[in-house]
Amino acid sequence: MAKRTTHRSRSGTKLYAVRDKKGRFVDIQTYKRAHGADIKRKGKKEKRKSR
């Protein structure tokens, strides 16, 4: 998974930014949306436990 760094927008909203290997921004989304998507998804270890 790409490393994400947190930033704040002008209005104070927390943001996640994904950068490529050269350090350029690839994707920026709100922390709220990114965190919600992370919670909906299960990790490899969680999937193994449920079997």
C-alpha cells in the first residue's frame, strides 16, 4: 500500500495525500472518506481468522 501523509486544507479538514516515488501528489482525499474506506475493507490477517 502507498504511504499516506496527513495534511490540513484551508478550511481545516484533515486530508490524506498519496505521493509517487518522485514525491509528487498522486491522490488527495479527505481523511473521513479514506478512513471509512479502510474500515470497510478487511486486511489479510483478518480474512485468515474468519475462515
